[in-house]
Amino acid sequence: MIKPRGIVIFLHTLIGVSGITASPAAADVDSALTILRDNDLYAQYTTKTSDGILVEAEKSFLMARKACENLGESLWSPETERFTAGLNNSLSYQKYLGKFSESQQFWVESAGAACRAIDFKGKPHILECHKKLPAICTQSAPLSNLTFIDTSPRFHITKAMGDQTLTGYRDINSWRFLGVRFSAKPQRFGYSSLYSGRGHTMAIDEPPRCLQNLNSEAVGSEDCLFLNLWTPYLPAKTIVKKDLKPVMFWLYGGGNVVGTISDPGADCGNFVARGDVVCVGINYRLGNFGWLAVDNTTITGNYALSDMVTSLKWVQKYIKYFGGDPSRVTILGESAGAAGVRALLASRMAKGLFHAAIMESQPVGWLPHRWYAEYMTIEEHTDFFRVLEAVDCTSASDKAACLRATDASSLALLSADKVANYPVIDGKYLESSGLQVTGKGFINSVPTMIGANRDESAIAIGPLPRFTNFTESLAMISGLLTQDITAAANSPAFPVPPGDPAEAVFNATVRVVSDGTIKCLGLATAYSAAKHKTLPSIYVFEFNRTYSPPNYTSALCSPPTTSEFPLGDANQEYYKCHAGEVILVFGTLLRLGLPDRDGLDIPFSQVVIDYWASFMWRYDPNPTPAYLKAKGYFNTLNQIKVSGKWKTVETKRPEFKVLQWNAPSISFSEGPQCAALGLPLNYYEAYL
């Protein structure tokens, strides 16, 4: 979409002195390219206003100027931008990476007739024009946000990958290649397969979402297996492996029935600019299209899981062309996306395709969350009987053919009790009833982070009737869960707090349900994996500061307003709801047009990204002081000094990091509570 400023730029490229030109190709520049962006997440309010594009190959002054022109830019000028307003940190970081020596100089715009370079301190030097140096170009691509994006040709870039070329574009933070196909449209109820395209493809528009029931409308397409890619770095034609970046592979949530990689709250641009990683987000099939299992021979389920594996194979084959290191892939998912991560950890089909994992708010525990993590056989699933009946395929001699012939929209709009959305034991993608954290079966053994938000269930049960009697409140929830949890009302592990009776009972109910559906077995997963050493390291977290996305929130999930903080005082008590960490992890607060409630939301988001990015780089969420100093991330450096080291889980004294401002590490909480609910730390030793 071209906004008014983009139209002006577009027309300028048509009538400029050089006439109509094709989109710049990375090969035309004949160099690795890095966007130099000191991203503090303050977007249009930042004081870090000095940006550039680093042309890393050494060239003469005139050839350096030509390289910038090929990008639609000019050589960077110290008269136009202030070196210490961000470019200093961006260059310092390149030195930290070992790309350049202390004495390195970089071509910038000339001063009069002389050819000029600067050093790492921004000091200018007049040099012979034939000398070969890397160069710094301007970076005039605008800041994009929820309502503005400029995809005009001036900011395009064309990149070769195998037998295919893709044209993407850049904004101020990253190059973006959107709607990249990773699989041809598979047969309905068929596995996806790796797509190796030929020719040229435009990759500047968001792809269709996978077909789903969105507000009682069938939205999307069955031809939806596309990925989005964000990168701060494009390698030269000859790829240098040591310069490649870690890869963040993102799986969205939505209960395996809704979701899209185009969710603006999970836009990767800020993350890759700040964390210096390459990000890939994928679409995967949803509902019956992704998870329906009828029998062991015709419709066997796990089609969405095959989409995840296929896209990981795409990453292995192609990500190097976009600056990503295929030997350092971290899979990250939230909610149902975290369940996808768990299934990939359990799948032999994914072996070797990723190297670390992060699970945020993974549903595990009581029904209906149980089947996201404890897999049933196809015979144990009853969803397909209701699906067959709903579309008049029960008596068909070839039920698979009947289902494939059914109108796609009709299949998408079936009621919730007729929609499959869980992995199954199919003998291909999943072999056992769960993730083998006790060492009794296969597991992809990689460093892992797992955690939740403190009050996960508050948003789900908030609209339900309030009770002043704890047993009655839990009885209502028992009916929804189809299991009796009322005994928790009489357990000393769950005291009803003081205060207004209805609010107090609701508070206790949120605690019980959050523990029973996400938190307890997340802790048990970490505990058993540490005890049996089935994962080489595991880090646990709990968010105690959240910011719920605008499309999934409630007043319960926002902090109370005060005269000092009219937008909300996040240091006061409020419910830390499901999905409330996503905006903070991706750093998209201002991109969405949301306010920093108390002046700490953006600094806190900086810290979270720095933790997550450190894990992707080092498999350890503790950023090194040298890295933080090189980047100029002194806010995070100071926070780490206050909060201390984030330790991997040890069974003698397991700890997790409380993620809030001035974050402490504490011993696993909710131990007595989880035991009272029948979900103790040794759950997997006892039941798996």
C-alpha cells in the first residue's frame, strides 16, 4: 500500500533525471549490506536518528558512491546527520562482531572536491579517492507502522535464491520479503512439500491467511503456505558463513483455529533491528484443514505440523541468501504456536531442522488444553465423527473423497465442537503420547526457554458470572472443563484473598485455572527435562508486566489509572493475561500506536528483546556486558546488574526469572498449588 508520501517518491523515481529504472538488485551493489539502525523502540520519538546502510565490500570512492546510487541512496554525510545520534553505536557493534579492525575507515560524502572517510569515532579523514574502503550510504526508507507502509520502488531490493529471485523492500529497520511461498498448495488433507520456485516473484504484499472461521465468516484461502521474512543483513553473492545471523522462526497462536503471520503485533521489524537476527514467520493450516484425522491410512492428521516441518526445510535451504544461519535456528511460539514448538521438539521429522526453542504460554494441563501436549491416537479422537456427520460424509464409501469434495467454506464454518485442532499420534510426525522429557523416548534435545504470564486465564474467565462462593465459582469452571476441580476450593493451597468477596473469589479462581491449564505442567516440563538432562539447558520465565494486544484484551488486563499515571500504573496490581507478552517480545508498542503507560513499557520491552535475542545468539538469555556496551544498550546493562543472572533450571533449587521492571529470580512458585491440583513437579515421572 502506497501512502501519499510514497506516491511522491514513486513519481519521483519515474520522472527523475535517470528516467525509469528497475528495482535495485543486491547483486548490482556487489557487497554484503547491513542496515545500521540503533533501535531503541521509540519509533518516531527516538533520539537515535542517525541511520545508514553499510556497504561492506571495499571499493574506491566513486564505486562506493555508485553502490549507494544503486540502492536509491547517496553517501552518508556528517553535515546532514549527527554521528553520535546512533550511527556510533551501530558501527561499534560491527567492530564487536569482528568484521573490522579498530583502524578501519568508511567512505562518506565528500567535503568539496576531496574524498572523505570517517573512523569508528566519526572523525573525518581526507584520503586518495582510489583507496578501497567499505562505505556508509544514507538510509531514507521511512518508519512503517500500523497505518503507514511505503513499498514504492525506490526501496525495493531484488535477491537471488537458488533458481528464483524475490523482490522485497525495506523500511527504516529491515529488509522485508513478504508472502514467500514455501510449499505449493497441497491437496486437502495432504502433507505440504518444499517449494523450489523459478523465475521472479514480487514479495512486498502480505499473503492470504489460511482458511479459518473469523467472526462467523470464512476468511482466507486453502492456498496459504507462505512465509514472511525480515532481515537487517543481506550477504554478498559469495556468502561468508561466520557473518550469518541467528534465525528466529515464529509460530503464531490462536488455538490452531485462527491466526496469521500478518498480525501487526508480531511484526518482526523492531526485533531484528534491535537483536540483529533474521526472522521468519509462517502460515500453517488451521482447524480441520490442518488437524483433522479420520483413520490411519487416508486422513491421518498433523497436516499443520507438516507445514511447520516443510517451512523449516525451506529455512535450511534458503535462509542463507537472506543473511540467516541455518545452523542457528530458534523456534518460538505463543499459545497454540508454543504447542507447535512442543510438537516439533517431539517429532523425528523435525530432527536437525532447529537448534533452540522458546515456548510462551504453552497450553498444557486440564482439558481442553491437555490435548495440545498429551497426544491421542487417531482412534481416540472423536472430532472426525462429528465432522463427517456435519458434511454428510458418514455413509460415503470413500470418506476422504467426500471430505475433499466438500465446499471449503462449509468445512471452515462448522461449529467449534466439529473442528479438529490438536496433534495426534500418527506414527510419522508424532510417535508417542507426549514430549519425552523423562528420557523414555525420542526428543529433539536443544536449549529451551519456557514460561507464562502470571494470570493467564483471567481474560478467558473474565466475562463469566462472578460468585462470592469459591466452590460455586469452580463448579462453573468444572462444567466448562468437563472435569471436577471444586476440591481446590477446600485446599489450604488456594486461600481466598481479603477484599471484596466477588473480586477475591475471582482472583482465587484465576489462580487455580491459570495453574491448571498452563503454568503447572510448564514447570513440570522444565523440572523433568532438567532432572533427566533431556534438554541441555532450560530457562523458565513468568511475565509480571504485560501489555495486552488491542484485538485481545479486557479491562481486567490493564493496570489501574492514577493521577500520576492516567494511562495506567503498571507497578500496581492488575491481571497479567494470556497473550500479554507478545507486544513486549516483538517491541511493537509504538508501531501499533499504543502509549507507554508509565514510561517503563518501552524500556522493559528493550530488556525482553535483549534477553530473547541473547538466547538466539548464545543459547543463554543473559546478554554479555561487552555486547550491551558495543550496542549502547545501557538500559539493559543496568537492569541486568539490578536483577542478576538468569539461571538455567537445576532440580535441587529450581528458579525462574520474574519478568518485570527490576526483575528478580525466585524459586519455582505454585509448588503446593500444583500438587494440590494433581499436577506436581514430578507429574511426568508419575504419568508419562
